[in-house]
Amino acid sequence: MDRNPIEEARFSDTGYSYTLSLISGKYKPVILYCLMEYEPVRFNQMQRYLGRVADKTLSQNLKELERDGLIRRKMYPEVPPRVEYSLTERGSSLVRVLDRLCDWGLEHRNDLI
């Protein structure tokens, strides 16, 4: 009896799984989109753009995106301190993917209305 290929497959081994692990969550895709459109962006600007997001939540998401090499945090030695976020080269490489998501949304957002 032939085994179905899915019996040996693992979703966690796919590129799709890896990409989702980097950008999944409520805020990460929106943060990346914001930086794609408006970089550089300061923390307070990002918070206003996202709407109702707690400082801790935004800070955690930014740290994770920075850890994963998708964004860079630049701190200026000023008083008060100024911090700006922008996409890294790796993060910029996701722009094509995010653009396609945006295109799909624009094309289909009125389908069910």
C-alpha cells in the first residue's frame, strides 16, 4: 500500500512555517507595513498608527522583530532620547510579500459586502 506524502510531511519544516513564525501575531505585520510605508518611525508615531496597543506589547513586538533581523532600532544620544525604527535589508525583502497581501486585500475586500 502506497503511503500518502502527507504522512511524512511536517508543516514546521516548510518555508511558509518559518515566514509565519517571524511575522505572525496581531501587530507584527502591521508594524512591518507601517515601516514599509513611512520609515523611519518613532515609537510614539507607531503607537498612534496602531491605535489601542499597550506600550509593553508594542515594545515586545519591536524587540522580537529586531531580534529576528527584520527591523533596526536607532537610538540618538539626545535629551530626551529619540529612537527610530526602520526595516533592515532582510525586512525590506519581505516588502514583496506584504505588497502582495495588500494587493489581494484591495482586490477582494468588497467581495462579501
